[in-house]
Amino acid sequence: MERTRSSSLRYSEHMARNAGGPDADKALAKSMITIGLGVAAVAFAGRYAFHLWKPLEQVISEAARKISTATLSSYYKGGFEQRMSRREASLILGVSPSADKTKVRTAHRRIMILNHPDKGGSPYMATKINEAKDLLESSSKH
């Protein structure tokens, strides 16, 4: 018990001697100035980064436009022709223009299952798929 009293007295005596002295005020002022300078440095660095980003953003977007999107996708880009050709019909069904009737029917069935209007597909797309099948079947030999 004696030991705790003496250690608590020592601590309180130490705090009474050093509390609120001019050295403590100087240390607090130095630390506050240091914190303020750090915040200012971060703010200026952020401002510089934002100014640097604008020209970089233009360079990146121009480079992205230069990359051909057709090479990145295996899908046919473009709308439908006014009058369907064998090439367009084969692109729609995913078969060669010279495919026989069984390949055309199999491809038509596979695509119609995915795009049927009763299953949430577009009626216009279903019409185009059917038109492609009819065109390729009528011109195929078998």
C-alpha cells in the first residue's frame, strides 16, 4: 500500500511540475503547425493531380477510340439491310451461306429458343430470324 501511495505522489508531483509550462505550449504549437503544413501539402498535391488528370483523360479516351471495337467483339456490328441477303441471313443464324437445311434448322431452333417472344424476346428479332431461315432454306439444295 505504501508503494502505491508513493508512486502516485511521484506521478502527481511530476505532473504538477511540468503541466502548462512554456515548453509544453511550444511543443503543442509546433505540432499544430506541422499538422497544418501536412494538410496543406496534401491539398496542393490533390489539386495538382486533378489538373494533371484532365489532359491524361483526353489521351486515354483517344487511345480507346483508336482501338477497333469490331476486333474486340465476335458479334456483327450494324443494323439490318433493307432486303435480306444470304450473307446477312447466315450472320443472323451463325452458319455459313452454303450450309445445308439441317444445319440451318438446327441453328434456327437454337436461336429461336433464346429469342422467342413468349420467352421475353423481341417479336422483330423473331421475324428476322424466321426470315433468315426461310431465305437460306429456299436457296439451299438439300
